[in-house]
Amino acid sequence: MIIRSKAPLRLGLAGGGSDVSPYSDLFGGAILNATINKFAYATLIPHTDGKIILNSVDRKKLVSLKSTKTLKLNGTLDLVKGIYNRIVKDFTNSPLSFELITHVDAPPGSGLGSSSTLVIAILGAFSEWLKLPLGEYDLANLAYQIERIDLEMAGGKQDQYAAAFGGVNFMEFYKDEKVIVNPLRIKEQVTDELAYKMVLFNTESSRLSSTIINEQVKNVKEQKKSSVEAMHNIKKLAVQMKEALLKNELDKIGEILHSSWRYKREMAENITNPALESIYERALKAGATGGKISGAGGGGYMFFYCPGNTRHKVIEVLNKNGGQVQEYEFTKTGLKTWGV
């Protein structure tokens, strides 16, 4: 038996950053995101030879290990090792033998939630293999614990839930760490039109999101007024984005994205830089009414709302900036697992 899984990456449309502790613990958070047809994949092949083979195809890393209850974290594929360690600790209490092959349609630092989405895909494969009683909320919470607590990776909570649930979701993060995912019932013709009008651009520059997120966390802990107020406003924009989508008032999205971009720059330094600002200004001059960087900032993917038929002019301008416009569609489903 071979087990496969895939989980979708996401675009964070509004509210990004309000899902990061300690802001979400102190004030609660609100996020609106939507998954797209770019995925993280995992293939799990059970073995009986007492070995563990970890093969990250896109990162070109292959590791062969002796099967033990705990894999040592040494800087090579620690994310995958951390998942294995938690699976053994919580569910099997005995070593497992297998080969795990993974790849992601977007590189680390893309801002599309690639790391958390990969965790969900891998957890899905283990869950299918071991018949674990884990629903979407369980998988997302476990992924969050592995990344943020076990491995002490900086970041928020939205990516794990987006990958597990899929679709367009309004997510609420409460002070007691409770998370509620509200799927939005949006007609397919609306999401198709949104995908047409919202251009996704790969700047082909990566960033270390942890540096930006750690500064954001520091600003909240120190109650830096401008940063905290910016996050309050970004959270309010998530509600406005939800209303615009539900009412099919798509042209309001450009304005919301533009406001979000202005506030996001107040959350921490290095969210933007002269190259990103140049891209943004050129897109606006070509006809876009707003846009933002996906994820923590500093690089990766950006997206722009292009009303009417301005899409083509915006694409022409963006492609002259050294990056590449990416075609995509929104998806309705989250994690999928199956056996071969």
C-alpha cells in the first residue's frame, strides 16, 4: 500500500498577523483566506526493514535513518522529523519504518503558507496510514503545536487551518486559543471572477518570515502603539473583506487591499523594501486599485486587484520587474488523502 496526500496553499486576503501570538491572545484575531490550486504533496510507503527514508524532492534532500522512537533534530529536514516525533509520542509509542517523499508547488519563503501546508499533508498521510481519529480541527491544531511549540518556529495559526479545511474561510482566533473556521458560501462565478481580477505575482525573492514575525511579536509585547493600532485596523479589514465577497462587491477588494498594505507596513520593519514598493507603485499606475504581499512580508508572492479589463496591462508591467505572474484558481477543498 502506498499512501498519498495533498493540501492546498493559500492566499491571505485580509487580517494577516492578527493570528500571531501574543496579539491573538490579548485581543483576538480575524483572518480571511482562500486556498488555491497549488499544493504540498506527501507520499508515504510503509516499510518493514527498520529504516526511515526522508526524501524532500523540491529541496533536494534525502536522508536515510535507523528507525527509533525519536529522531534527532540537527538542521536537516527537522520539520519532517518533528512531525514523526510527535506522531510516535502521541499515537504509536513505538518506532515506525517507512519512506516519505514530499514536494511543494511553492518554495519556502513564498508567503503562501508552504511550511504549514506541508505539515498538514504529512500529518494527513500518517493519519491515513495509522487510521488516526483526526478531523480538520484536530489536524490543524496538531500541526500548530508541532511547528510553534515543539519546533519553536515563529508564525501564526491561519495556515494550518486553511490547508486542512480548504475553500474561502473567515477565521476567528480567540483569547483562550479557541479557533472557529467559518466557511463562506460564495458562488463559483464570483470566485472565478475574483481569480481573473486578482493577479498573483512571484517576485522571485524569498524572505525569512521568522525575523519579521519576531519583530511583530516584540512590538506587541512592548505595546508599540503604531504597530498595535495597525493590527487592530488590519483585523477590521478582514470583516470588510468578508462582506465584500458575500455581497459580490468585488471592486471594493482593491480598496481593502490597499488599506491593508498601508497598515501592514506599520506592523514591523522589513515587511517592505524599495524593490517591493517599486513593484507596487508600477502595478497601481497600470490600473490595479490595491494589492499586498502574501504572508509575513519581505518577499515572496504579491497579489493585485485589477478592476475592469486592467488585468492585461498590469501583467505586462509586472512581468518587466524580473518576477513572474502565476496563473491560479481558487479551490473548494482542503486536505485529501488516498491509498494506491
